[in-house]
Amino acid sequence: MFDRIRVVGLENKAVPMKADEAIANEFLKSLQKGTVEYEPHGNIPPDFQLGDKIGVEVRRLNQNYICSDGERHAYEHLGIRMWQRMKKLLQQFGPSCEGDSWHVIMTFRRPLEWRSIEKDVVSQLNRFKKSTCRVDTTLKFGDSFELDIERARKDAGSFFNLRGSCDGDSGGAILAEVERNLRLCVEEKERKIAPYRDRYDEWWLVLINYVDLNMEAEDYEAFIMEATPPITHSFSKIVLIDFRDYRKWFEVHLPSP
């Protein structure tokens, strides 16, 4: 049966798939539920058809930051750069010391001039590692960047482990921002598919998550289900996918109307 799993409808498309659609495409193929067809009816919903009975809509779950000059930038652009930058920087501190590992959570705000603080970040992290009496602490670098360092409960392999990040301009805690933007995505896509709902037995909503860079399924279950007012929808399935790895995903269980 697996040799029938294929993607059709791509070779004649004038416009190639966008990055988020490509991620969703890989995810849908990995489910091995049947043929994955891109834009089966052209530039109208759904974005994909899975098998014969499932229509799939895809959207980016993200936020936007309005600069002082009025220009709009996606929040994740700085978040992605900082995540990659810090992951690389922390690797230079090597393995754990006799099982002693430390989680690092960064908080950043705009404007952030990384070049002006990078040497100080490295210096303070070195000082922390060399200390003979290490305790949980917060390192601050001006008004735009800080690192919360917490002892890991078990050896994480490396001395510093980037555990999470917080965008200080995002207007709230990460899960709260996921909830806020999830509401917007559900409402938008419900309206978009309404004229075409009868074409499929099931409709799925696949969201590529750029809001939470440390998404864990257990963090979402109680938080989303307890949202007030409830986030209701008529999709058969809502899936969140880590934009960095389509294999890291989970279904979001929301109350149906």
C-alpha cells in the first residue's frame, strides 16, 4: 500500500508551494493515509487533499511586530535568529561538568544590537561556569536581553542547554499568545472553507507554529481546554507542527460546537 502514497498535482503548478505548505506536505505524506494532492481545485480551499475524503487547510501560526516607523515584521524572524545564535554560542561551553547541567531561557526585546553585547554574554557565561558555587541566576545585558539560568534536574549532556525563549515585545506569555493567535487562525479558516465544506467528509487545519519555539504537547492540553471563552471549531482535526521539524507535531484537542 505504501507505494501508492505520492504527491500529485505539483508538476503543472505555475506557483510553487510556500515554505509552510512544504512543511505541511511532508507531514501529510508521513501519515501514510493516502495520496497527498496540492491545491486540488486550484487557488481555492483546500490547500491539500488527503486521500479522497479529507480537505486540509494550512496556515502559519505567528505574530507581527510594528516598528516605530510603522513597518511590520514577523516576530519569528528575530526569534529564529536569536535561537540559532544562542544554540551555537552555548555549544562552545562543552559537556556537562560531572553531571552538572544548566538550562538557559533567554528573553529579548527590540531593538536588540547583538554585536554590542555578544562579548559580555560570553564573558558572563564563562564566569558562571568557572564559579565554584553555582546557583540559579539571571544575567542582564542592558534593557534588551537577559538569560535565566536554572540547574537541570538531570544531566542534559551539555553544560548549557537552551531550554526556551521569550519575546518581550509579544505582549504576553507564550501559551497565551498561542491561544490568542489560535483563535484568529480558527476563525479565519472557518470563514474561508465555509463555501466548500460539503466537498469533503473531513476538514483538517494544520498550523505551522512559529510562536512557541519550545512547544510540548503536555503544556497545551489543560491550558487550551480551559481557555475562556472556549475555542470552538468544526474541524475534524487541528494540528500544530514545529516549523523546524515536521516530525514534531501534536493534535490540539479543542471543544467542538
